Amino acid sequence: MSKKLLKVIGKTNAEFRLIGEGDKVLVGLSGGKDSLSLVHALKHMQRNAPFDFEFEACTVKYGMPDEHYDFLSAHCAQYGIKHTVYDTNIFDVSQDAIRENSSFCSYFSRMRRGALYSFAQEGGFNKVALGHHFDDTVESFFMNMFYNGTMRALAPIYKTGKGFHLIRPLIQVRESQLRGFAMDNNLQVVGDEACPAMLKDVKMPHARAATKEWLAGLEQKNSDIFKMIKASFKHIHDDTFLDPERWDRDDI
């Protein structure tokens, strides 16, 4: 893992106080490039940070036919990372929960997150780490704006209703950096074939794909666009928006 990538992750951890002394962290390991990068980053942090913490990886098994994660378990064992495959019946439940030609992403995401939370509670973890990167939060920000009429991104850390914190240690890392890490190290990654929707007649998530394509076009025209977006996320002027609740009444 490059020093540049590790520096961004380390700075993010310090800035938002994501992981510290005595924490017990559960990493959601889907097997994609993002979550694989995350477990290796935390392994490096565990070896080098001036504080002690525990972490484990958990892969949620949907209960689909021919769903195997043996290679993930073998990979984790090779690098001394404890890994559990958590069996669920999400796929069977979805047969009645999702209508034909309906959207699937949010449903399976919620169900997988719920299963991960259940495993975290059972194991006494105080933090759950996900592999969302900066491209994810920028895409989510504009999707919320364009499709939901809200200004909302992905928080680096927040307390869940279950009592533990959800953290995103890669939230300031670009997706291209994680793709480069996976390619440089010839990592075997899980792709779309592991998604339950591939076995269903459902719509593909066009909104995120369209937003990603739009942002890529902007970046082609202005290579600093993501740097400017990151700067804007840290320089928010509440009193300039059409929300009286956020104005400073002393200035009115």
C-alpha cells in the first residue's frame, strides 16, 4: 500500500478520531476493491499506530445458490486477519419483498447493513467500518441533491441507533487510488456476480451510474474538480441557504 494512500487514511483517522485505544472494530468485507483495501489499511494501522485496537472482517452471505467466499477467508488468513462469513436468508426473503422490475440496490444494502449490525452486536464490537471512499460521498451528495432535494453526504463517523459507531476510514481516498492498490497487488476481487440482483429481473441503478459519468466528465474538463468539492465540504456557509433555522438571528 503506497505511502500516499496510507497518509490520507492516517490523516482521516486522526482528523475525525475514527479508531483509537481499545476499540473493537468490525469491517464489512464484501470482497470488492474498497473493502479489501480497507482491511489491509487497518492491518497496517494495527502494526504501526501508537495505540492498540482489535479488528475483524465479516462477509454477509445472502444465501444465494453457489455463493462461496472461501478465497476471501484464505486471503484474510494469509495476512492474519480474522474473517467470518455470516450466513443469512436475505435472498430468500427478497423473493417476496422485491417486485419484478423494481429497484434493488437500497433494499439489499439495507438488509446487508442490518445483518452486519446484528453480527456486530453479537460480537461486542463498538465500531463498524465500511469501505466508502470520497467518490462515493461526492456521488451521494449530488444524487441527494438532484433526486431527493436534500444536501447530504456520507459522514466519516456517526453513532447508530444500535449504540455503536459507524466509521468510514477511506472517506477522503479517491476510488482510483483503491483501484490502483488492487491492481498493483493482483488482488482477487468480488464483482457484480456476487450481487443478488444478478439473479433477478430488476432495474439497474441508473442514477448512480449517471452521476458517476457526469462527475467524470467534469473532471476531464477540470482535473481539480474533486479537490474543490472536498474543500467545499469543509467550508460550509449555513447562513447563505434558504433555511431560516440555520441563520444567525443576531445578524438579522
